[in-house]
Amino acid sequence: MSQKDFISHLLTECDVMIRYASGQGKTIPSYMPNTVYQLQRKQDVIESEGSTLDGGLGFYEHELSELTKCHKELSLLVCPAKPLTLAIMDRESTSVGWIRFLGPVKLVRHMSVLAVFFLLSIIGLSISPEVNQRTINEGLFNSEGKTLLLNQLFLLCCAGLGATFACLHKSRNYIKECNYDPKYDSTYWSMVIMGFMAGLIIAELIPTTDLAHNNASISDFHKPLAALLGGFAADVIYSVLNRLVDVLNQLLGSSDQKTKEKVKSALTQADLAEQLHQQNKELKESISLTQDTNRQLLSMIAEELTLPIDKKQALMQQVEGTKTSVATNVNKRKSMMSNEHETA
């Protein structure tokens, strides 16, 4: 979008929002319409005469700042309505066509026409003698030829009617609040396609005969009803199928999961045994070191009688420090082994 088109777009949206807000009885600051309409007249003069300012588009920087400020404040004033939606509805309101009476939104007009088509198709197909209570419930594998084709078209029309009904109901609230966004049009059409598939799946591929037999009131027309509900609630059918896939994955993957748990448990026990072996080895080395220290102490005590008093005191302090260090080391090793055994 060029700068010129962007300015024109802002002016159009501001004009539509001013008319919408005034129509809703909202208070509009006087400077907003004055600013917008002055800039609109200036744009008309520029487009007619082709004049520009300093090689630009004819608008000063402060004028563009005022325009963006008015657009922001008007957007807050008309909330929850959106400026784009108001502009689209204003533009479509001037369009000419035989389906103009269905509203200013193109998507709603197309969906309404499609719903009427499905409704008339259901009526037209039901006129055929080959579409009746018996043939409609025969299914894909008990019917053939033209009879099968007409009955499947009848079910698809039921599913399409339910899908278009759901789309029209969903878009109704957005149209009412004037915050409809055309970028989501593709999602509505995808809902219709999903409705076709869901209606046919639940009517023909999912065994609903047992459910219908338990209720005499729907036993004759359970397939058309299932197709209609499937088209209307395609998301529900998707959730059901997705849940079935999850259940199958859990059933098929249970043995693999048990094997993985056993392998993990075996690895944990092997690691624990290795740690205990290493700690026993270190404890034995500590005991051996203690024995060597004791021998040295005995030899030092044997020489104690020949040493002076001050050297005897220093020797006794050294002996006490060695005993304390060895005892602390042994207690620490025993505590670690006890904790490991409790964990195992």
C-alpha cells in the first residue's frame, strides 16, 4: 500500500467511524469531524489539481499526526466495532445485486444462498421414489447405482445444511458487534467442508444403527439426523476421532511402555550396584589408611619416652588431630552407604 492509499484509507475509516458513532448516539469531540473533513476536502483538491507540497502528497507532518490521532481516538470510541469492518459494511451497502437484501457482508450472503440451495436440494431429492426410509438406511454396501447416488447426495445435503447453519450462527455475533474480519473467511468455508466429511463419517462409517434401534422415534431417520448433526458439530466429531486414536495408541503402546520401564529399572539397579561397589572400595582404602596411621602412631609412642616435654605435647596434638580426621571420614562413608541402601 502506497502512502497516498494509506492516507485515503485512514480518511475513509475515520469518516465511517464518525457516522457510526453519531448514529449510535455517542458523543464525538468537535475537533474530530472538523479535522477529518478538512483533510478530506484538501485531498479532493490535491487529486483534482494534482498539486503537491515539496514533492510530497500535499499533507504537512502535523496534519498527518492529527489524522492518526483522530483515527486512534475514534477506534476507541466505536469499540468493540472495528474500523475495517465498518468500512467494509459501508462499501458493501452501496453494492447492487439480487442478493443484496441478505446483508452487507459478502460471506453471509454466500452462506445464506448455499443454505437455501441445500434446503431446496433436500426437498427435491426427497421427492424421488428412490429416496425413502428403507433405501436411506441401507448404507453404502447394501445399495448400488442411482439409488445409492441419490441417497448419498441427500445425506451430503443434510450435512451441508447443518454446516451452513453453524457458520451463519457463528458469524451472526460478529456482524452484530461490527467486528467481523474478512481474513477469517477461509475458516468458515473450511467448516463447511469439514461438515460434509463429518456428516458422511457419522452417518455411514460409524455404526450408529444400535443406538437408533434403542430409540424408536429416530430409528427410521437416524442417518439423515446423524448427517445433520455431524455437519453442525464437525469439531465434536474431530474430537471423538482424535480421542479414539489416543486410546488405540495407549492400547498398542502399553507393551512397549512396560518394556521401557523394565529396561529403565534394570539400568537404575545396575547404576546403584556400581555406586555401592565404588563406595565399598573407598571405605576399604580408608580403613587401610587408618591402619597405617595407627602403626605410625605406635612407633611414635615408642619414641615418646626419649623426647622432651614440649615435643611430647606437639606429638599428642598431632595424634589427636589424626584420630579425629580418620573418625570423621569413616562416619561419612557409613552414612552414605546407609542412605544408598534406603533408596534402593
